[in-house]
Amino acid sequence: MNPPNTSLRTIPGDGWAGAFAYAAGLVGIITFIALGLMYAIELPSQTSPRFFGPLSDLGSGLYCLLVIPVVVQLHRRLPVSAASRFALVVVVVLLVAGAAGSFLLVARVLHFVPATAAAMAALAAVAVWLVAACLKLGQRGDVPRRLARSGVLMGAAFLIGVSVVGLGFLLPAGWMQWAVFGLGGVIGLVGWIGTPIWFLAAGRALRAEEVLVPAGA
């Protein structure tokens, strides 16, 4: 028998969810790279037509959709309750709204501000879900301990970073405000970049072929 918390017990649907997790991770990384290239190349030079900007928006929308099956599958390992069902519905709705906002932005139906707000709300929902779900899954031993801990870390980093940046807007303009913005930005980026990498790790765990056997079975 393998040591506990080194793998996760497979349940029906893990294979497909693992594939979605891999896809979400790859799309999330590509989206972040495209966004960085947009700010580094396209915005300073004002090149037109733009490629990296729409690519990052499309990637953001696709990322939100790909995350949903993973969230639902991991949710199946949590204790069933009215509160957990409601939380799952909220996360899924915000992810769908974030995807719709990104796609409508590319289609020039929706403006940048509401589309960005919807995308940020979706990312925040994923971050909150990561913290809450991974804490519970880690305590129950339903996922590898390292995967649970890293999920909590990535979700918390994003939420703390966004909160610190928000506090910066309450400060008077000056070096202190920019220092707070910088600190929050660095912390938030850790969670933002790290979350797609976490989904790659989750995909690997979900698609693992080995099933742990309970003691005494």
C-alpha cells in the first residue's frame, strides 16, 4: 500500500476532468504570455491590427470555461450540503459570466471595463474556491497533500494581492501608494501565474491510473 496523501482515489469522470485541467493550465499560461506581450509590444508601439490583445481575451474566456469541469469534479469529493451546492453554482455562474465578457469584448459588443470586471470576478471566484475546497480536501485526504497546500497558497496569494492593491487606492498619491501597488501586484501575480500551473498539477493527479486501496480492503 502506498503512503497516504500521495495520490488521489479515482472516481468516475476523473479522466475527462484531468484532460480539462491540463487544457485549462496550458490555456491559462498562454493567455498570461499573450497579455504580457500585448503590454510589452502592442501598447507602446500602438500597432494595428492587434494580435496579442484579442488572443489574451479569447484565452481568458476559454480558460474560464475549461476550469468549470475541474471545479465540478473536485467538488464531488466534498461533503454534500446546501451551502456547498450554492457555492458551486455561484462559482460556475461567475466563470460563465467571465467567459461571456471576454468573448463579447473580442466581438466588440462589450466595453473593456465591464468585461475586465467580469473576468476579475471569475478569477476571484476560482481563488476563493481554491482556498476553501483545497483546505477541506486536504483535511479529508482526498487529494495529494502537496496539491491541496499549493491550491490554498495560489488562491490566497491572488486574493491577498488584489486586496492590497485595493487598499492602495485609499492612500494619498505618492511613493507609499505606489509601493503598496507594487507589493500587492507581486503577491497577486504569484497567484495569477501559479493557478494555471496548479491546474496542470491537478490534471496529472486526476488522470493518475493508480487507485489507492483502503487499509484492510
